[in-house]
Amino acid sequence: MKLADLRKLAIRKQVRVRFPLKNGMECVVNEKGVAQVPALNAPPDFSLEEELSAAGTFVLEAIATPGARVAAKATMVSRVELSGMTHDGTSPGHDEHDDE
């Protein structure tokens, strides 16, 4: 699973994906596919791809839609579960925009 896969999942499912970094910080991939490290205040000395490959647990947060009565809830998933989600319904190399 690559960071690009995680970005596509976040956009497609309209969720935020959080995972811990080895240095104690956290990376958030938002519903627009942007990866951010909120606590970062200087140029990073790490690679998000490497940090992602070391992460074992992830938190998926559904985005609350305007007018929704139910608050957004977070779900913790394992690497295996998340990897399965990133490949659900798509074959390797297939982009859902290719059909348009």
C-alpha cells in the first residue's frame, strides 16, 4: 500500500485517515487527499512513504455532512483491513476516472 492508494481511498470514501509516525507525531490524509502532519513546524527529516509502510494501525474518520443528524465517528482498522479497502473494486493500474 502506497501513500497514493491512501489518498485515493480518502477521496473516494470521503474519510480522513490518521496513522502514527515513529517520532510520535501523526499524519492525517484528509478527504481531499492531502497528507498533513499537523504537529510539524519545520522541514521533515522523514519520508511519509516509509512511515506509512511502518504503520500498523489506522483511524478512519467519516466526514460529517452538512445537515447530518449523526456525528462523524472514528473506526480503527489494521494494515490488512485498510489494504483491502484500498484495492476493493479496482484492479491494479485501474483508475476509476479512466472510464469517463
